[in-house]
Amino acid sequence: MGITRVQRLRVLHVIASLSPVHGGTTSAVLQMIEGLEAQEIICELATSDDDGPSRRLSEDAPERQIAGRHYFGKRSNFYIWTPSMRPWLEAHVSNYDLVHIHGLFSHVNSLAGRICRHKRVPYIVTPHGMANLYGMQNKPWRKRISMAFVERPLLNGAAIIHMTSRGEAREFGGLGVTTPVARIPLAVSVEPRGDPAGFHTRHPETVGKRLAIFIGRLNPIKNLEAAIDALALPGGTSFHLVVCGDGPADYTASLKARAEVRNVADRITWLGFVSGSKKSDALAAGDIYIQASFSESFGMAAVEAVSAGLPAVLGKGVAIAEDLVEGNLAVLVEPNGKELAAGMKNAADMISCDLDRERGLRFVEQHFSPAAIGAALATLYKEVCQPFRGLAT
């Protein structure tokens, strides 16, 4: 019997932008790669130099100095048009066993799919919620045309479509895509517990208050309007809301104006974008986490919150809510102020009854850790690549 050579898979991840301004997808992809590398999967990454609308990463940005990352100059914000990526992909894509494409509705992703099909390199697509029904209602005509002529060929040419939650998979089922679907959650790293005292020192208006924490970009899809309304309703009146996130100036102003009209402006602390220890400190100081989003393909911030021991109040559009409710870590509500206020009271009761911080941490480590998700994805990769590379499983 001959000796079977163990071949390490070499995978290229393609994403239109790694800028944190685009939300949790950036963090999700990097943590996914962390888990895969622990499984001895060789991962590299190709992306544009996008750093948000009309901004680009400088040549000396720390992100661009990381080995295995390949950045290409975007020419337009529209669909993150990045033509300089084409010759590099055509020259190098055959060096990889698999390409993992993240997201839809960008030139980068459709380009990678076309070249993979031409070079006969298998690829996986993770839509990251970009084909959800709510999102498709934004610029609907443009997205319908793009779905018909660009995204559907990309999706139908994939070996597997990677869904991250039951909710996302259900919505995706109505798009008429024939490719098989695999459901594996996103990886969420558990951060060290933050310093609540430090948070209260920086924000003295929160001392002695029962805190409801929100983390996310300020966008109508997040439905922060319901959280503001809930503060003025029975169940929500005992809470002070801490908003961790930023967004367009005019939209942020409209939220603050709504708080004035509801007479709750003095019970909201607006922190802007937070990350690292400041985010950990906010979660450590919080009592509950709220997110009444109309649509979330996953809900990474909610998972981070329960890992910090906060019961979550989640709108039915948050796809991961079902899993957290089954773990008795969250309350599921209709995405409106009245239902959210009642959910806030129920979540507060969970704290006093049976929710301890360690239980949430254990649940996240078991189901969403980079190690667990990396192992599941590594198995999927090997199954996809076996017919192409003759790998031993």
C-alpha cells in the first residue's frame, strides 16, 4: 500500500472590502480565517483598497503589510469596481484549491466567480445576508437586474452556498438558485471581560442606571427607532440606552430628534463607533442587549453580547435569534417599540432568575468559537475539493 501524501488546502478568500465601516462582515471573515488556519488550511485574501465611500487605504496602512493579503485599487465606489484585480486573479487563481467569495453585488465578487469558472477552480459563496428579502428592497430595480444577470450566474456556478443561520437559509430559498446550501454559523471570538468601572468613569451619566446596550451601524435596517420608542413605554422606562455605533449625520440627527420628541433624550448615551476594550467595557457595564433589526443575516453583535453575559432582546429579523432563544439566552419580539419594551422587562427578569454570565460564555464557545467554525468549514472545504484535487478525506 502506498503512502497517502497529506496535502494542505490552499484557499483564497475574496471580499470587496475589509473596511470596518461596512459592519461585521470584516470581523467575520478575519475570524473565519483564524479558525481555518488553526485547522492547517492555508488562507490568503484578495480585496480592494476600499476604506468606505470615497476613501481608500493608504499604501502604508498596517492592514496592507500583513502577509497573504493582496490589495487592489478600486476605481469607483459603484459596485467597488476594481479592474486591477483581474490580471492578478487570472495569473494566480489556479494556484489555489478553492476560492471562498464573500458577499454579493460587487465587481470584485462577480469577477472572481467568472475567472474561477473559466479556470475550473471550485468556489464557495457566502452572501452575508446581501440576498435577504429586506436588503433586496433597497434599490430594488438595480438589484433585480444585477441578480438576474450577475449574481445568479455567480451563485449557480458555485460548488456550495454557505449560509450562516436558519433564517438566512429560509429567505435565500426563494431566489431560484439551484446550488446546494451548507449552513455553518459565523465565528465569534470571545473577548476578555471588560471594565464596567472604567466605562462608568468615562460616562458618569450611566452610574446607577440599568443599561440597555445597542451595538451596530446606525442605519434604518437596524430599527433603532423602536429602541428609542421603547424607552418611553412600560417595560422600557427603567432603562438607559447606550448606543455604540455611528452612521450618516442626517440619519443620526433624525434619531436624536426622535428621542427629543419622545422625551427620552436624557436617557440615551451616544458613543459613536466603538471597538476593542471600549466595546468590551460597554458590554461589561450593560444589563441587557437590544437589537430590533428588520433584517440580519446572522447577528454577530448579539452573539458577542450573550458571551458577555447579557440577555438579548432581538427582533424577529435577526436570523441567529432562534438559536439564542433555544439556548434560553434571548427574548424574541416583533420589531416595534411596544413589543421591544415588553421584551426588555422579560430580559431583565432573566437576569434575576437563571441567566448567569458563564452560561452565555459557554454557549458561545461551544457553538460559535473560531475553533468550532474553523473545523466545520475545513470539513466542507475538503468535501468540495475532493473531486478536483483527489484529496484523502
